[in-house]
Amino acid sequence: MRDSIKRQITILSVGIVAFTMIIALLINGRFMEGYYIANKEEDLKNMYQMLNESVGSSVIYTESLEAMKRLAERANISFIVRDRSGNPVIGMMKEGEDELNSQLNGYLLDKQDGKILEQTSYYEIRKAKDIRSRTEYIEMWGSFDSGYHFLIRTPLDSIREGAKLSTRFLAYVGCIMIGVSCILVWYFSRKITDPIMELAMLSQKMANLDFNAKYTSGGDNEIGVLGDSFNRMSEKLEQTISQLKTANFELQKDIEQKEKQEERRKEFIGNVSHELKTPIALIQGYAEGLKEGIHDDPESMEFYCDVIIDEANKMNQMVKNLLTLNQLESGDDGLSMTRFDLAGLIRGVLQSCEILIQQAEAKVSLKMQETIYVWADEFKTEQVLRNYISNAIHHVEGERIIEIKVEETGEKAHISVFNTGKSIPQEDVERIWDKFYKVDKAHSREYGGNGIGLSIVKAIMESFHQKFGVENYDNGVAFWFELDMK
């Protein structure tokens, strides 16, 4: 990003290093020569002190001579000392002796030009130029306590060359430092900005109600503390939204409950009366047959008893389903909205239906991700899945394939259960959700269906305020429903 913190830190840090190096180069170029000259003046004064102590005595000690030699070598100094008669007493020449004598004579006769840097009653320090060699020198001339004259000098060319080398070396070092600084600043700024970017991405996911994302970089610094706070806030928001969704659904149910309660009770009584007539009539007829002894053989009597028991079981199951449906439609069965793994729930339902699947010789195909989190009442979602899967098992024909698919569409999870077999007649598509309605009454009675399962699905999905439906295909039927993912 153009205005990222990492980019700003890198530019600022490298800019400071570059600015510091430029200032250092400017200071070096402007003041280095003057600093060197000042140091050379000190070297000339030190040589003057050593010569003043040595010249005039009858013996020049070896230690003094060695010290002067070391200083002359280190500071690139040449000197000559003459007595009152003009005869050389001691000298150390890096140039010719005649040249130094001629230069000293020029000073004694006041025939030398140059800028005076320092002057006392005993000596004078000048910045001078040799006309013949065009070489500039720092020169010191004068007389000692003994009355001997001297000339000490050192060339400026070595000073300037040293200053140039120093500036060049400093420039190279500066370039290297800037390069190293770029790498180090980029690395350490990334250590700072990467956790910040992680927090930014985390906040975006939280804004989209995705609470699975957590801050994982850790650390004991301020960013680490902020990351822990984000994680705690994510957990609190998830709990709060769960509570709000539950409260919202409860409120909507309360509003709808009063309007529909009386109508549902009347419809419930009428449907129960109609649906129970057939099994009651069968039970009554077979019981009267047993009582009157229509068939005395044990096999026929056992058949009559099995019919009565079977019809009683169907009535019992129907009553249970009716009670469940009545609770759903009247709003007495509360919702508990939670966030759970739908994929795991589907696998669990299939596992519990394994025996029925084997008996139907069906092949089950799953098309979904490993984990899919949704918001709903988990128990009631399981009821919907069981009804869809049970219907698919009982009606599968042809290739005998059952396909369960979960697709993510925006913020919704679209769940479909498909089975190969006969399609539902178009005139029955809208009515299959009605209580006690059966498309194939003979087949439904064969496996114990009472036409309430899809009514329960309808009631549950309406309580969720979610879409559901059925689609016909050339080779089968697919029942579907949707749930919120966020």
C-alpha cells in the first residue's frame, strides 16, 4: 500500500541514515583539511621542542634522535638546523638539502611568500608553495635558544590525499550502511506491521461475522495484548449474537403464535379425526373377527393380532408426530439458536441410518466441505435432515443413488437431498407440505408413512424463517432447505 506503515518506516529510517551520511561527507570535505593542518602544526611544534632540547648541547642522545626519526617518518616531516655560521648541524631531509637551505635562506632574507598560520618570537608557521615543484607545504622556521636557525616542513599533498581517501571511504561505507539499513529496516518493520495487518484482517472477518478467525502471532508487546483483546472480543460477540438471534426468533414466534394458535387447534382436531378413522376401523374389524371366531386356526388368529399391533404402532407414531407438529406450529417448542458444524451433523444422521440404507441397497454420495458452520437450532435441523434422508431411502429407485450436497451461496448454506426414482406429479408439488397429504398412499402405508414428516419440516423451516422446497429432475427428486452461515 502507498501509505503503509512499513513503507513509511523504511523511507524515514533510510532517509535519516542517508541524511546523516551526507552531512558527514559535507563536514568531512569542509573541515577535514583544516583538522589535518591543525594536527600537522602540533607535529611541527613537537619536532621543534625535541630539536630545541637537543641542539646546542655537546651530544645529541641516541634516544632523542630515534624519537625525532619516528616523528619525522610518521608525520612526513623534513627539517634542517644550521649554526650561527650557516653550517648544517643536523638534518633529516625527504627532499634535497640544497632545497631546504635555499628555503631557509629565503625566510632569513624575508624573500618568501605565504600565509602566516601562527607566529611567535622564536618561530613562524606558514602555508607556503614551492615554485619549482609547485608543491604546497606547512613550514615552520625560526631560531632555537642556542641561536641556531631551523626549517621544518611537511607537504600538504599527503594531507589532501588523505582527506580525499577518507571522504571516498566514508562515501563507500555510507552506501553500504544505507543498503544494510534498507534490509534491516524492512525486516524489523515487517515484524511490526505483519501483526498489525493480521489484526486488520481479523477485524474485517469479525465485521463479516466470521468468528473462527483468531489472532495467532502472540507476543508480550502492545500488539500482542491488542491481539488477545481481539480474540476475547470475538468470543463475546459470538455469544452475544447467538443470544440476540435466539431472542429475535423468540420475539417473532410470540407475535405469530397468538394469530395462528386457534386456527391450528381446529385444523389439528379435524386432521387427527380424519387420519385415525382408517386404523381404528381396521383394529375394530379385526378385533371383532377375533371375538366372533371367524377363523379358529392359530395362523389366522396370529395374523389378526399382527394387523392390530401394526395399526396400533402406526397410530402411536402418528400421535407422536402430531404432538411434535402441534408444538412447532403453536410455538410451544422453543428455539435454541447456536453455531454448529452442519457437515458433522449430516455424517451423524447418515451413520444412524446405515441399516436402512443397506436394506434399500442405496449408494450415498456426499458433496460438501469438511466443516460448514451454520446458525440454527441443531436438534430441529437434525429432524429436517432425518425426514429428507428417510424419504429418500424409502423412495429411491432406478440407479438407487442418494446424493447429499451442501453449497455455499453468499451468506447461506444450500442443503439438498436427491434420490433417483419417480418424480412428484406437478399437481402434488405444492400440497406435499400439507398435513396428512400423501402422493402415493399405498406406498406410504407400506413403510408406515402418515403424511406428517414434511409438515414437520415446513413448520421447522418457517420457525427458522428460511427457504425450503422440492425440485423434480428427469431421474429423481431433490428436497432442499437453506440456513444462515453468518
